[in-house]
Amino acid sequence: MQPYSSAFKAIRIDQGPEGHRAAYVDMTEEELMSGDVDIDVSHSAINFKDGLAITGARPVIRRYPMIPGVDLAGRVTRSKHDSFVPGDIVVATGCGLGEAHFGGFAQKARLNADWLVKLPKSLTPALAMTIGTAGLTAALCVLALERYGLSPENGPAVVTGASGGVGSFAVALLAQSGWRVTAVTGRGQEADYLRALGAQDILSRDALTIPGKLLQSQNFAAGIDTVGGQTLANLLAQTQFDGAIAACGNVGGMELPTSVAPFILRGVALLGVESVRPRIALRQQAWARLANDLDIHALEAMTEIIPFSQALDRAKTIIKGAIRGRIVIEMP
Ligand code: NDP
């Protein structure tokens, strides 16, 4: 093995006397955390959690300093693990990246082999990052609804935070599976984008943010919620008898001001979805579903590719709900 030497650029978050600070820095491979596979990162992507980490808006970082970036793709340069050899193109999502272990907002990464997946031949690293944690989470939500036994015959589906990363994939995957999808958005100007992804109905975000009755008209058989808070409470109250909502996000808050009424009077189910450490079989099923159901045009329609030099500024805007679909970062 050659000694580590090369320097690389990264976005690093430090917690010092002047508080929480994220900046571009030069680092060396000696500073990387432990792991058995070294990767030249070619692409990453901006997720909501990266915006929270960079701005410090919520405490998602579990050690400092930290390189954010919960998703990354790139080429293996060294491997101490039998499963990977230099030259392999790999992808990693979740697994504590950008929270407890240095993540993808850097030209180099050193990770544990069991966090890595070899990229399917049908996907480029950029397309894999378009999917990333957002696509995986949406697919896990769809699978959760199906495991619960729901199908398009049961009635319409609803997606909140629809023009965001997870929401865009949720709309596209549900529509592709035959659901009539209502996309809930705070950005009316994105209606054409959402219709192109497969939404049939568009509902203003405001319709779900006002506290309502414990039980409301039964509008949806199924839902994927990225918002939480009052929005999720209203969705539960509008879910029809024996329906279910898959909850994965909290852009509208961590609290859930609901009652037991939807659960005990309508048999509504609330299905929690977590994408950081899903069972490996579930993760594989979700990736297969994404590769099968989404065509390249759908993926490209929801993607903007930016250079690494813009990543810091753009990541700050995601927590304001200012990003549409997915922003993929291309490393220099
Ligand atoms: P994005 O910022 O890309 O999307 C969120 C969308 O929510 C926005 O685009 C906006 O869509 C809408 N929105 C923003 N602010 C508000 C608000 N205050 N009230 C209601 N709606 C709002 O984020 P992601 O798609 O990356 O993530 C969405 C959520 O899912 C986050 O909370 C994230 O932490 C969570 N998540 C959870 C995972 C898990 O494992 N459980 C994995 C990945 C993400 P519009 O303008 O269309 O309304």
C-alpha cells in the first residue's frame, strides 16, 4: 500500500468558540476517518439533513469536525475488503454519513465496505445521486404502503412536500404504480412540474396547515408525508377507513398534534419510514423498484447538476424549501 498523501477539497463543519461554522477547506487523506475502502468521490447530492447540518438549524451532527453529505458516489481507489477492488464504481446513502462519519461533500471518502453498493450498470454516478437518500426513502414509503396491503383500487393517494426531493420521487413512483396522486405543494408555480411527474391533482399546502376536526372527510386511501406537524395530523384525519400514511419527514415540525380518533374509529395506520439503516433486503427491494419504475427522462426532469463550488450556498437554501427535486453535486 502506498502512503496516504494527496490533499483534497471538502466542506467541513466546525464547532468552535465562534459557534457552528461550515466552510470550504483543504484536507489530507490522513485526516479521513477509519474505514476499509477509499473512494474518489465524483458526485454527491443535497438532502434536507445536509441543510440542517450546514446551517446548524437542528442538531443532526453527532461529532465535530464533520464533512456533511449523506449521499455519495465515486470510484474505489484502495480497498482492504474482498468485496471491492480499485476501479469499482460505488454508491453510499445514509449509514450515518454526514452525521457521525465524514460524508460526501468532499473529493475523497473512506468508508466501511458494508455501507457500499456497487452501482448497477444501468445507472451513472450522477443518476445514482439523483436517486440517493431521497429516492430510497420514497421507495421505502411506497413499499410500506404496499406491505400494509394498499393498492390503487383502494382510492387516491396524497404526497406532501411534493416538489421536494423525497416528494418528487414519491409522486413519480406512486403514479407509475397506477395511483391517482394528489400533490400537496406550497409552490403553485411547480404544478406543471408535478403533473409531468404524474400528479393528477394539486392541493395548496395551506389547505393542510390549519388545525381541523379530529375526523374530516375521507379524501385519501394512502399517503406519503414529508412534512409532519399539523399537516400530518390533518392527513390522518382525512385518511379513509383502513387506509395508511407513511411518514418520513419533518420539514413542518417534529410534533404531531393529533388524537387517537383516526386510529380507533377508522382503523387508520401510521407507518414510520427510516432510510438510514433499513434492513438490507428492504434496501435492495427499494433500489430494484427505483431502477425498474423510473425512466431516465423522469430522473433528469427532477435533477439540477451544480459544481462543488456552489454546494455550500445551495445546501443552505434547502431548509427554506427553495429546492425543486434533486440537486446533484459534481466534484471537480
Ligand atoms: P426538500 O427540501 O427537498 O423537500 C421538502 C419539501 O417540503 C419542500 O420542497 C417543500 O415542498 C415542502 N416544505 C418545505 N417547508 C415546508 C413547511 N414549513 N411546511 C410544509 N411544507 C414544507 O427535502 P427532502 O425531500 O430531502 O426531505 C423531506 C423530509 O424528509 C425532511 O424532513 C427530511 O429530513 C426527511 N427525510 C427523512 C428520511 C428518513 O429516513 N426518514 C430520509 C430523507 C429525508 P413544496 O414547496 O412542494 O411544498
